[in-house]
Amino acid sequence: MIRASIDIGSNSVLLLACEMDQAGKKIKCELLNLSYITSLGKDLDKTKIFHPDSMQATYEALSDYKKQLEKINFKPENVLVTATEASRVATNAPEFFQKIKSELGFSITKITARGEAYYTALGVASVVESDSELVIMDMGGASTELIRIQLHPFQILSTISMPVGSVRATDWRAEKSFDERMDNILSADLVPYETKNLLCVAGSMTSLASMFLGHNVYKDKEIDGLTIKFSSFKAFSADLQKTNIENLLLLFPHLGKRAPMVAAASTVAEMIGEKLKIENMQISTRGLRYGVLIQGEIDGQFTIG
């Protein structure tokens, strides 16, 4: 049994296709695991619409995914496609998604922040063997979810969605509004999410982890499960703020279009870590697309429109 899911986020578009076990509950092997940086959340707070360049990049990414799926004989209409924060905000999202459906065959479902948290946590929990609780930070391009979960049996204990991510934070820096906006966001009650060990998912944090290790080629297996002392991450983040984009791409060419966003992302992660009083960051390469794929459906209680 093959399943496929696509996560259309505020910064990236991710495809996962896997061979499932007979019961459809566990992943036997990954057939496709691909990503494109499309920055759908760019300038969203100012314009409330997807930028034309970002829409074009997203369309091209999905066109390529359709070709890749055809190679494993999987139809676009059977892919579970979710869209998150940028798509919840952009007023031109319905028109754009209808174009994608009619021309490429993908049916896109906008999901709530609660749904985003649920599927992200489910994807992470599927490979964590522990009976304890866990706090997850899922930093996207336009939002960051904090999720406290019980692992066995799986249960979301609490979750909060904060309207900041790598793309938004980068835009706010350019506008000189970053500090004010972050002060407002971090004034929320985050005591329920205080933890010594914060599990971090999504592209910004996995990219930062790769840079922390000094990789000039992204090595998924070496990043998954990596633990970073928070004090070491803060020192790394301070050095990162002094490095320009050209040098970043020379040192870490795998960053590609993500390079302009990593400095702001590291600062957001650092500020949230301080607020939660963490001591360690653990990195997971799993997340939303894994949870959707394992569930095998998009629950109606999490859908918008």
C-alpha cells in the first residue's frame, strides 16, 4: 500500500510518498521525500495575498511532484495535500488552489492551526519510544506551533500557534518591527510549554541543525535525533547574525532559497527557547506530512472551508 502527502507551508512545499505496512499504520519505506522553497508567506502581513513569484514557484514545485508521483504510478487526486498559515491568511488562496486542482489534479485542504499541531505531533510521536510527555516546536514560515503531547497513548495535551516564522520574522526585520512584534507574541502565557528538552521540527530548524554540524551537504540521517545544548545554540546563533547571505551560501550551499531566512529563524528559536527555559534542543526531521500520511486522511474537524 502506497500513500502520499504534500505539505504546502509558508516557506516550503514538501512531498512524502511511502510504502505502508499491511495495516496502513506504519511506514515500511520512503519512496519520495522532496522539498522546494517557495516562500508563499512572503510579504503576507502587508499584502494579504500570495506573491506572484511565490505562486509560480509553488506551481512549478507541484508540477514536478506530479511527474515524480507518476513514476511510481500514484495519481495526484489521491495525494493528501494540506495548506497551513499562509494559506489561511492569503485572500487569493482559493483561486490559486482551484487552478492547481484543474491543471495538476491536486486537491488542497486548508487546515486549522489545531490540525497542524495534531498532525505534526502525530508524525513525531510515531517514532518516539517513551511513556513521558513531550513539548514540540514546529517553526514554519509564517507561524510557530508549540505542542505538549502525551506519547502513549497519543494525545495532544495543549497547543498554541504563534504568528511568527522564518519568512515573517525576516520581513519584520526589514521593516524594523521585529522586536516590537516578538515582544507582543512572547507576552502570551507559555508556562504550559516550559521544558528542559524541546523537540524541534520543520525546515528552519533542520537547516540550522545542519549548519550547526558544519555540513555543506544536507545529511538527513545525521540530523534526525540530534541533541544540541541550548547554550551552544545561542553561541551559534550569535555568530550567524554576523554572516551575510553570500558567505552562508558558500559555506552551506544546501540552504538555497532558505539562506535569507535562517538568521531570523535562529533568533526566533533562541527567544522562544529562553521563554521556555530550555536546556537542550532535539531535532526531528518528521512532522506534518508524516502525520497526515500515517493517519491516511485529513479529519474534517481540522479543515477550513
